[in-house]
Amino acid sequence: MKEIQSNINIIGGGLIGAVTAYSLSKLGNKVVVLEKNPKFNHKNILDKRTTAISEGTKKFLEEINIWNEIGNYAEPIKNIQIIDRNQANKIYFDNQRRKSNLGYIVKNEFILDCLYKKLQKQKNVKIFNNVSVKDVFYEGDRIITKQNNFYINTNILFACDGKNSSIRKIFKTPIYRKDYKKKAIVINFYHSKNHNNTAYEFFFKNGPLAILPMQKNKNQFQSSIVWTNTNKFINSLLSLDDNHIISILNEKTQGSVGEIKKIITKQTFPLKAHLNSKFFENRIIYLGDSAHSFHPIAGQGWNLGMQDVESIYNLVKKYNSLGLELGDELFCKEFQKDNFFKAYRLYQITDKVDSVFKLENTIFNYARFSAINLIEKSKKLKNQISDFAMGVN
Ligand SMILES: Cc1cc2nc3c(=O)[nH]c(=O)nc-3n(C[C@H](O)[C@H](O)[C@H](O)COP(=O)(O)OP(=O)(O)OC[C@H]3O[C@@H](n4cnc5c(N)ncnc54)[C@H](O)[C@@H]3O)c2cc1C
């Protein structure tokens, strides 16, 4: 059996695994990535979602020299409107104060494409596709990942294998979890009116509906809807033909982007959130969705995962410069200290915001109406909320 030596082994080459591999390889580390899916190309990518990239994430992507490429596919968000039930009750955000955008919408396939093009040029990165990791164990101070005909012998393993992490199951890391028993439907569509770089978030009783501005395609205005609703509703929506779905969406979106002309793609995702009880095991660090996943109400899951990656990047840089070995107990604990609370906070915020907007009776409607009015009138509160959403607080 062939032995592959590396100082970093990454399980999962999705949005977090790929950027972790790229950033750490730029620090001169020898990186091996094991990914379950076949080699990335546009034909086999099933994920048709977009990601709202925060200003904080953009800054890190600039630091590692990849924003130039990703930015080519990014549509800036210049304004956000939060609408509770109807247009009479809304909050309006812009970013005149910081003179920057409120975020950027990019299709996931373009982010991955840019990352894989960069990774291919890194001589110190080796990617194995069609590899589903099941066998990982310790040999003294080394961690071994065993496959049929080779094994990887390394100092540290980064689990970037998503919310159903196999590594987490192998090492029995406990998690807190919540099943919202709902789904999010993601619909990319063409529409008649210019979105003018505005993102909308409508709050309805059964869950939020966001409209995210995308780059024009074939000279047509394009946006993406993320709509959370009960499983029963989403299943019945999917049983309708596109014309019928379009008429429902036209009513729900209240003319924000004009008439919906054509549905391009639709996909559903079960709504579940979780938080690992800790973000490390001996010589193993959980990054991104393998450590935490959230209700997508605020579009922050990947952005928080990117804060994990930035933190690891800085830690590895420090250890490399001091000539220290990666992955000892101190290393893992330092990562946990810097990142656990941020994830716990986002888990609580997304969960509570979802429940507040769901409540419907005279008292709660009045309380929400008053809170929205208060925020709309308070510059300070608005600035705090937009800084949080931008990942710059
Ligand atoms: C509807 C919806 C909308 C969202 N919108 C936003 C948004 O606007 N902004 C934002 O910041 N976040 C958003 N998110 C969250 C975001 O999509 C996730 O946080 C992000 O995709 C996590 O990336 P990841 O690489 O950690 O996990 P994944 O994308 O799940 O990648 C995991 C990878 O590991 C591989 N893998 C799994 N098991 C194994 C194994 N045993 N061996 C080898 N490989 C394995 C998988 O094939 C996959 O490639 C949204 C989420 C949802 C559901």
C-alpha cells in the first residue's frame, strides 16, 4: 500500500475545503485533499445556489489573491429592504456611511470553478476525487487516513466534509442539532425590471423569502429566490407547472423586480442547523459546515466558515514562522477559543430571528411593527446590524 506524506490532510473539497487547501498551500504547506465527488466541472455541479458574500469574506479572498477572479462573477448588493408581511412595514439599509457594498452575490459553481483553477496551479496540492473517507485513526502523533490502495500520514486533518461530516461520526464528536422540519426552495429566474442591486427579504408567517440580485445573463435581468416554507407547501409548490409557480411568486414578491418571466432552475434543501460541542479532536479541526450549520435566514453559513478558514490561515502562518509542528493540543485549543463563540452566537441569532418573524397574533404583530419602526428610525441600530451582516464588526 502506497504511503503519501503530507503535513495537512483535508477531507472534503467543497466551498470550505477548496479555499482551505488553497490558502494553506500558499503558505508553503504540502496539502492533500480527499473529495467524494468526481473531478469538478460545470456539467457535474448540481448546486445551483448563489452565495451572499460578506465584505469580511471579500477582504480575506483579496488577501489570498483570489477575489480578482471571483469578483468577475459577483453582483454587488448596494441596498437591502427588509419587509415584514407588506411594504408598509419595512427597514431600508444602504451603505453610504462606509462607501462600500453590503455584500456580493455569486453563483456557487463560479466560486468553486475559480478555486479549482487556482488549486490546479499549486504544485504542493494533491487532490483525489471519488474518495469517500471512512477509515481514519491515530498512530502515535500522526493521523492516518486509509483508502483501498493508499494511505495518508499527516500531522493534522481538517474536516471540511459538510454538515453530515463522516469524520465527526468516526470520532463521535457530540453535536446540538435542530430540525426545523421545513425546506428552502432556491429558484433562479429572469425578470422584467432592473433589480438595481437591491436584495429583498420578506418575512411571512411560514418563513422568509429573499430575492438576491444576480449578474445579468444573456442580457436579461436575473435574480435568485430563497424561500423557506413548510415541507407540505414546498412539495405542493413543486408539483405545479412553472407558469403556476410564477403567478404565486409574482404575488409574493410584490412587484419588487417587476414580472417574473422565466424560471431557470429550482432546487430544495432541508432546513437543519447544528453546532458541534467542540470544534476539534486530537489533531483534527472541524471547519465550515462540519462544525456548524445554520438556518439560511441571514445567508451567513459560508461567511462564518470563511472566518474559520481565516483563523486557521493565521494560526498556521504563526506556527510555520516559529517552526512549530501543526496540530498539537495548543494549536487546536487556540482555534476553538477564537471561533466557537462566534458560531454559537450566529446559531442563536438565526434561530431567534426565525421564530420572532413567525409569530402571528395582535400583540406580536404590534411588537414587531414597533421594533421595525424603531430600527428604521435609528441610524445607530441600522449601522450595527449592517456591520454584523457584512462581517466587519
Ligand atoms: C438554501 C441555502 C442558502 C445558503 N445561502 C448562503 C449564503 O448566501 N451565504 C452564506 O454564507 N452561506 C449560505 N448558505 C450556507 C452555505 O451553503 C454552506 O455554509 C457552505 O456550502 C458550507 O460549505 P462546506 O464546504 O463546509 O460544506 P459542503 O458544501 O457541504 O461541502 C462538503 C464537501 O465534502 C465532501 N464530502 C462529504 N463527505 C465526504 C467524505 N466522507 N469523504 C470525502 N469527501 C466528503 C462533499 O462531497 C462536499 O464536496 C446557504 C445554505 C443553504 C441551505
